Amino acid sequence: MKKIMLIKSFVQKNKLLLILAVISMSLLVSGCTDNTNKTVGTDNTLADVKLQIAGSTTVLPVAEECARAFMEKHPGSRIFVSGGGSSHGVKAVADGTVDIGTASRDLKSSETDSHLDLVAHGVAKDGVAVIVHPSNPITDLTMEQLQGIYTGTITNWKEVGGTDSGIMVVTREEGSGTRDCFEQAVMKPIKAEITDHGIIQDSNGKTRATVAGSAQAIGFISLGYVNSDVSALRLDGIEPTVESVVDSSYAISRTLWMISNGNPDSSEQAFLDFVLGDEGQRIVEDVHFIPVN
């Protein structure tokens, strides 16, 4: 009988140990599963990022390069970027046809009044450079001279110290953020409109190409688009550079925006965090704009 009691006691003790071991293993496995799911979930969230972005042709290089780098870093994500102009970007995100709109001007009161949920996120700084053909001897204009050219009261280059030749004014289309910035800085102080006799182009690239193709032309483009095809003029003696935009000594500057409809969802926030992070802001510099930091 004593032997039987000892056997029962041994079995009961070992059964208890076995139960404790099973519970411990269950907790360990459960913990591992939770951690694994969190990691996979995070990766899947980024891999599942699907965004449509449209708007300003000025912001286009920033959006395109950041989208490329983001997709390279997070395979499986898909970000589609297009232009169309700042007003198009604002309208598209407000209407819900894109996830993020881009603009190279501030939101207008008419836009924020009609669409109360729009949220603008500053992603870069920029200047608007006044450009001429490289053969043009003019290197500097005063603000007054620039205003005269764009109102149409100055029509010959000899009136501002250049050759005896007519001035071909090149401007941007209505709704362009670059045009809006130019108008706010140059035309609004004298309460004037841009001449109706100018050639209208619908992008920075087309404006640059038009000026590069005519010795008599003058235009304005984003500082990030200036290259050796054109010559950027000093304005009141101040050259359009990163430094002069940052210290506000150059008169025509602005913030570049990415706009969400309401607070960004997880996909939109992931992309905005990337753009505003170290890698995104290096891309901003690489495409010749100015980091917001």
C-alpha cells in the first residue's frame, strides 16, 4: 500500500510540473507570435502604401524622387505622381480624386472656406527666379523695372539698359503656384495685373525652354529649375540663391506644400514622414530646393 501511495504522489507531482511547462510554453509562443505579427504588420502597412499625388509642377521633382526612394525602401508600395498645377492639386485632394495634392503657393481663403478639412504640410522652401536668354547683356533689374516689363509699360530692352529690341514676356497660366508667388511679390504691391500680351506656358520646364529659345524673352521659374540654358537675373542687386531665400533678402520666395484632406491616414503619414525626414530632405536639396529645416 505504501508503495502505491508513493507512485500516486510521484505522478501527481510530475503532472503538475507538466501542466506548468505547457502553460510556460504557451505563453512563450504567444509572446513570440505577437511580436512577429507586429513586425510583419508594420512591414505590410508600408508595403501596402498606395497613393495618388498630383499638383504643382514645381513640387513635382520632390514628389517624384521621394516616391521613387520610398518605393525602393518599401517594395510593394505604389505611389503615382503627376503634375497639373497647384490649383489642380488643391482641387483634386479636396474632391478626393488624389490622396495628396501639391502646391507651390499658400492655400487661398476661397479654398479653405470651401474645404474646411484641408491640411497643408510644408515640405520645402523655394525662390522664383527671373530669367533671360544667356546672350542678353542684362544681369540686374530693379523691382520697378520688372513691374514695368510685366505690366507692359516697358516694351524694349533698351529702356532698361539693354539692346534695342522688343521684350517678349513669358508668363505662367492662371492657377499656377509659381505665377501666384510672382504676382504676390511683384504685381500686388502696385495693384496691377500681368500684361495680356505675354506668352503663357503651363509649366516651369516649358517656360525655361521658351526663354532659352529667344534672345528677347524674359520669364520666371522656380529656382530649382534654373540651369545653364538660361540666365537668372539679380533683383535690386540680390541674386536668387538658397542663401538669399533663407535670409529673406531675395524678394520672391515661397513654401512648397503637400496637402491632405483632413489629418493624414497611415499611408499618407508614412510618406509625409519620409519626405520630412532626413532622407527626404536630402532629396529636396538634391533637386535644388531648400529643406524646411
